[in-house]
Amino acid sequence: MSGVQDDKTSETGHLHAMAEVAAIDATEAGDAVPEAAATEGAGMSVDTAPSPWRRLVSSPVVMTFFFLAVTMVLFSILAPGKFGTTSNFEQLAQNVAILTVVSIGTTFVIATAGIDLSIPSGIVLGEVFALKALGLVTVGSGTAVDVASEDTTAWYVVVALAASLLSGLLLGLINGFTVGYMRIPPMLATLGTLGGGLGIALLLQNGVNTATYALNSVATGQVIPGLSNLVLIGLLVVGIGYVGMHRAVFGRHTLAIGSSEESARRVGLKVERHLLKVYTVGGLASGFGGFLSVAYFSTTSVAGHSTDNLQAITAVALGGTSLFGGVASIIGTLIGVWIPAVLQNGFIIIGVQPYWQMVAVGVVLILAIYSDQLRRRSRSRR
Amino acid sequence: MTSSDDRSPAPALAARSVEKQFGQVRALRGVSFEAMAGEVTALIGDNGAGKSTLVKCLSGVHRPDSGTIEVDGQPVHMTSPTDAERMGIETVYQDLALAPDLDAASNVFLGREIRKFRFLHDQPAMRRQTAKSFADLGVGMVQDLRVPVASFSGGQRQSVAIARAAMWAQHVILLDEPTAALGVIQTAKVLDLIRRVRERGLAVVFISHNLPQVLEVADRVEVMRLGARVARFKSGETDVEQLIAAISGAYTNEVAA
Ligand SMILES: Nc1ncnc2c1ncn2[C@@H]1O[C@H](COP(=O)(O)OP(=O)(O)OP(=O)(O)O)[C@@H](O)[C@H]1O
Ligand SMILES: [Mg+2]
């Protein structure tokens, strides 16, 4: 693999070097065996063990998870038998599933130090494309749009899904091309596609919504008994996102570009092409979110997603993904999606004005970003 | 790899009359440069002489406006650092080119990850190899291989960049002020590493402002001034005073290009 390995003198060189290392870094002699350093973060050398408190405040994921756990316990105590019930959780999980899917996609975008404001247009286009595709399938004297939810077939679902993903793909490619190749700042590029995409969706729909029950079973059915499909799909997307971000070379390169675009370019990563892919992932997630939305709500909602971009960005930031790029957490995003939902739901249950949720989320968001800043500052001061 | 038997071996890496302009700044004005296999060639010159710019032309980061880059005597057209890497040319840049949020192993293998199932990376394997290479290379960087390199000291970060280059280099290694941020012990280790890489038969290009250090480790010294080469020496046949004279323009042994 490496030049070092091919070197015939490697064996002796190795031993020699080990002795050398042990002699010089006497304080860390235990770590001088490379295998030990490799298998168990043994290098936990004297100067890198932070206090538990510092670790807590300098790790946004841990902090927000802690916050979520505490609020859930509090609500369970304050509203016994109402908040902490399975049915309430099932309901919460369904409510956040679509936002989860979209937020996982945008976690990749934010990990590159980018931003995707076009999420609402991605979702609405996904809805409208699904609907238009169903409208192309003739059933009896009408189209698949009008079939009852019991009469739907896998074919209608596949057609609608393909159309939604196509719209997401197109939007993502445009975002990726403008950001990656035309070097337009992501906020402005996706502001453009936000407006443009919504405009096209409204044109296609003449500004009004259309109902359809053809996709209902996708969201409300249960492939696994006891678990609604919508929640199952959300979990699958989290799983795929986790592997994609934290185990795949794709995620590694995404983080490298977010960390230092110039360094990534110097080691030979194709930065433009990778950005194109990342924004395409974001677009696909939005389009898929639109498909799920029309399935779950049985109607398009051309005006109903205008703050979904901000909600997704909030969730991602709460979850400890750095808005400056280079650091991301898929599990964090999952936690970040739940926090606003749990607050909203809990406040309603215990009879507090639910508007407090907005205030609370705002405060937690600022704390999370402050914690990210602390982390960045402390790591680069040395 | 070594061609010591040949009477006049082609340089492992060379620049011929390379020009490079940034806006109004003529950073390189017809500079030539040669690095031979199995030799340490020091490249020295005052701040702004164009050393880093020349290195970036040699490693595919910049494309020369005119002039040619040659590898083993053959002109090459490099459009990216990947082209250089493919020819076994590795570089430690003055600004290091690390991804600060990634850990040491991820940086060492960035863009060349060990893969599982084609699309996954094998982090434990990369971490093992990195630890081994650090030990092999005597970089003595026994640090937690899981923390982001941003939390390393400047010298440790430099060690990571050097280890990365030394690990992958097969033909030429370009080191732009590799010892600038290092303490005495680490500097000694890097100089030692440079000698060992040379023993492997590679061409080593070494930039430094520390002239005694240059004379200690280099076989040959090439001096740049205002974007051009002004002098060449065998390191046994020169001294610090002469090098200073060449750097400041008081001495030259180069026929004007
Ligand atoms: N990307 C760039 N854009 C504009 N000017 C540049 C760029 N890179 C280098 N220069 C200019 O080219 C000249 C040579 O710079 P270079 O970095 O090659 O010098 P150097 O010999 O490496 O100096 P030092 O010893 O300080 O590292 C300088 O005037 C510098 O400002
Ligand atoms: Mg320089």
C-alpha cells in the first residue's frame, strides 16, 4: 500500500524508531506501541484529557442530547400518563419523520460549510411532481390521482416516487452546479432556487392544492406491525445518512471540504464535483420529503412549507453540526429534530402557551452555536 | 531507482525557465531548478523570492505561465496535485494543507482512503498504518490519533504533514520549510527523516531559512532571488557567508538565463 511498507528495512527501522520514541516521549512510554495507540485511543496523552464539564459544553451533541433528555423527563413528571405514553411518542415520531428526512440531507450540505435555503421548493416540487405523475396514469375514466387509498397499486407509488426524486435531483443539480462550479455563495444560489422552484410549483398547480389518497398507504401503512411506515422510512434514512456521513468515503470527503476546501483540493479531491453531489443529496432528500408529505397529508400544500428550510437548519445546528463546516453528526440532527417537536408537544400537554416553544428553541439554538464556537476556539488556540 | 552509475542521469524533477505571474506580481522569472534522485537539494532565498511558488508549480498546484516541468527528463503537464502524486511526487506545503477538523489518520489518507466494500473507509486499518508509519519514520508523534489535528501544536501538525508526504512519496518529496515550527528535538528528527528518505533513493527538495541546517543536511544548494536561480553549490564547497552573499544578490555563479 504505502512506500513505507514496501521498504525492506521497515522491520528494523520500526524497532529502532520505537526505541527512539520511547526514549524521547518517556512520559508517554505506554503509548509508544503503535498498535496500542491505534486500537484504544491510547494517545489520551496528559495534555488532551479535558475535564468532564469542558467536554460537555464543548460537545454540542452531548449538550443537546442532555437537554432533550431533561425536557422529556420533566414533561413526563409534569404530565403523568399523558406525555410519556407510547401513543404520544408514536405521534411525535410521525410528526418529525418528514423533517428528519430533509434534515439528514441538509446535514451533508451544512457539513461542507454550505447552506440550502431551497428546501421548501424541493418539498413542494416533490409534492407537485408526484401529483402530476399520478395524473399521467389513467385509471378507468380518471387518473391515479383520484383512486381511493385501498385501490392504489405499487405501480402508482413507484411512478409518484420517481417523479418526486426527479424533481429533487434537478433542483439539487442546479444548486450544486451554481455553488460548486459557478462559485455563487450557497445562501444566494439556494435563495434563487427557493424562489424559482416555488414559482414553478405554483405555476404547475395554478396556485391551488390538489388532494390525492393514492399514496396514503406509504405513510400510514405498517410493513412492520406496530411501526408506521413513515417512521420506519425516517429511521432508514437516518441509518443511510449515518453510514454515508460517518463510515463512507463520501462523508469523509464532505467533511474535509467543509474543513478546508484548499487542503482538500491540494490532496486531489475534486471539490467542485463533490459539492455537486452533496447538493444533489440535499435536493433528493427534499424531493423525497415532498413525496412523503403528499402521502401523509393526502394533498399538496404549496404554501405549507415556507419555514421548513429554517426548521431543518435549526435541527442540524442543534445537533452539533458546525455551520462553519468540517464537523457533522447525523445522530445529532436526529436529536435536533426532536427538540422543537418535544417542546411544542409538551407545552401543549402541560397547558403552557405553545408559543413558548419558539422562545425556548431560539435560546437553545444560540447556546448550541455558542458551544460550537467555544469548541472551535479552544481547539485552535493551542 | 538510484542512477549513480549513469554518467549524467536526468534529474528526477526539474523546472526549465518557468515563469509565473499573479496579477502584477512576477513571482517566477524564468527560474530553473534540478533535483536528483538520492540527493537532498536545498532551495534557499529571501522571503518572497518565489520558493513556495516554484514548489507549487513542481507539485501541480500552479500551472506555469511558460517554461516546462520535467520528471526524469521527460516534460510533463500537471493540471492538479493528483497528477504529481501519481508520479510519486509528494509535497509538504508551507501552509501544510491539512483538514483541521479531521484526525491525523484521516488526513494522512485523505483522498487515498483504505476502503471496504468500495464505498466505506476502513478507519481502524488507516489508524493502524498511520501509527506504524509515524513510528517507522521516527516522527515520534505519539498523540491521540482520534482528535482533530486542529488541536495539535504547530509542530505536531507539521509532523503529520511530513509523515503523510514521506509515507506516500515514491520518487520525489518537496518540503517547504518543514522545520519552521519545530523544536530542537523534532527538528533533529525531521533532518534524520530527510536523510532516511534520501537513503530510500528519493529526490528530496528542502526549503529552509536556517543556513547551518541547510549545509548540514543538503547535498546541493540552489539559491533563488527575485524569481530566478542565481547560484548553485555543492554543500561541501560553500559556507554560510557565501550563501548569504548569494541570497542578497552580492554573489552569483549562474549565467543569466
Ligand atoms: N497566490 C498568490 N497570489 C498572488 N501573489 C502571490 C501568490 N503566491 C505568491 N505570491 C507572490 O509571489 C511572490 C513569491 O512568493 P513565495 O511565497 O513563492 O515566496 P517564498 O520564497 O516562498 O517566501 P517565504 O520565504 O516568505 O516563504 C511574493 O511576492 C508573493 O506575494
Ligand atoms: Mg515560502
